[in-house]
Amino acid sequence: MSITADASARSHHHPRPDWKTSVRAYVALTKPRVIELLLVTTIPAMLLAQRGLPSPLLVLTTLVGGIMAAGSANALNCVADADIDAVMKRTKARPLATHSVPRRNALVFGVLMGLGSFGWFFATTNLLAAVLAVATILFYVFVYTLVLKRRTAQNIIWGGAAGCMPVVIGWAAVTGTVEWPALVMFGVIFFWTPPHTWALAMKFSDDYKAAGVPMLPAVAEPAYVTRQIVIFTWLMVGWSLLLVPAASWLYLAAAVVAGVWFAVLTHRLHGQVRRGEKANPMRLFHMSNTYLMLVFVALAVDSAIGLPVLGWPWTW
């Protein structure tokens, strides 16, 4: 009697979710908003590699494979970080933190997505793109999530390299190689990631402290954090200009204007923090997305319309 009643009570408090709820939970495991970066950066990289419009089918298949790879990495990240997500207010609604998806199911889902991304890229693009996709998943899970994230304040600097890979995969899908413009685009996102992430972490520093994650804003003074944001921003702006020889005056103008604008925002935030004024790091976080979109959309338009390339050395 007591066993039956207890089982009935558990069933009452944790009813089996319907299929729509389950689908939404599995989609949430892939972190769709994070995958938006894939769309913002992969397509411009493919256009630059082609220096024109690549096959729409190739673009579509590359995006599908990229979404699968990113979804795999994010789902496996959720599995590894289930304990952290349950503690942090920002992440406590994630599927594993709310027990919407069993941890074992999430693990299987992530692994299958990763295997699927390899098979998809190999069948629709080329082996290099497939290998790069799997390497990205492995790096994000084993290097960033399992090693760096909980051990060093430099976690996002090096771990963020995984988020830079969509441009390299997109380039490889078009050309079958990895050339210097792909590495420059990689670098732009590499230097962009710390200011973007640290601005968010400044808002949720108490969350990271509670979870024991040494994200820089959780272990350093705000003025030091904003100084690092300024430094990485100028590195990003300078690095973005290395792509000018492969583009035209349109990209050059966009990179300079957007870069200076974003740098001004970071200096303003740093000044407010130093003076002890009320600062809003989330504004910088949202504007960082705008910056990345402006630069890569300009690169896409530049490549699509085929303006004359400035070349190296630049000719004016």
C-alpha cells in the first residue's frame, strides 16, 4: 500500500511530459540562441571563400551540419554542467536542471548529434569540414567544459576558440582547404568572445561565485575586468583589419566604423566602473552581438556583390 501510494505521489508531482514539451526540452539542450552565431558567421565566410555566391544547396547543407555539430556540443555541455546549471539563476531553467530530460538521454542525444554531423558533412561537403566539426565538439566538451571552465579565469579566452570554428568549417566546405582569411575570421571571433562573455558575466558574477566557476568577473575587481574588455576589444578591431586585403573598401569602412564605435562603448563602461558610477554591462553584451553582425554582414555583402579586392599591399 505505501509503495503504491508513494509511486502515485511521485507520478502526481512529476507527470510524464507530452511530446511537444519533450521536443522543446531537447531543442533547448542545443541552446538555439547560441547557435545564432553560426548563422551570422558561417554564411559570410562561405561568401568570402567563393568571393561570390556559393551554391544555395551547399550553404544549406553546411548550415544543417553546423547546427547539428553546435547542438551536439551544447547538449554535451549541458550534461557536464548539470550541477552548475542547477545552482545558477541564469541557467536553472535548462532541461537537465529542471529534470525535463534524463541526463542519460541528453548524453545519447548529444553523441548522436555529433556523429550525425560528421556523417552529414562527409556526405554533403567534404572530409575536412566533417573532421573540423567533430574536432570542435571534442574541444568544446573536453578542453573547455571539463578542463578549463572550472579551473582557470582564462577559461573563456581559450575555450572560446570552439565558437570561432564555424567560419573555418564554412570556408572548408567551399574550398576543401583552410586558408589565411579563414584564420583571420577565426581571430576576430576569438578576440570578440572575451568582451562579449565577460560583459554578461559581470551581470551574473554572483551566479558564477555560487557555482564555483572562476569566470573573470567572479574572481577579479570590476575595474580590472573592464580594462581587459578594452584590451581585447582593440585587439579584435586591429585583427579585423587584417582581412582587408581579401575584401574591398566596403568591408574596410564597416570594420573601422563598427570597431571604433564598439571600442568607445567599452571605454565608456571602463570609465564608469573606475569612477564608481552605475554601469550597465548588459548593454555592452547586447551591442557586442550588433558589432559582430555588422562586420560579418558587411563582409557578406562585400563578397556577394564582388567589389574589387584591395589586395596586398593595399592599393588605393
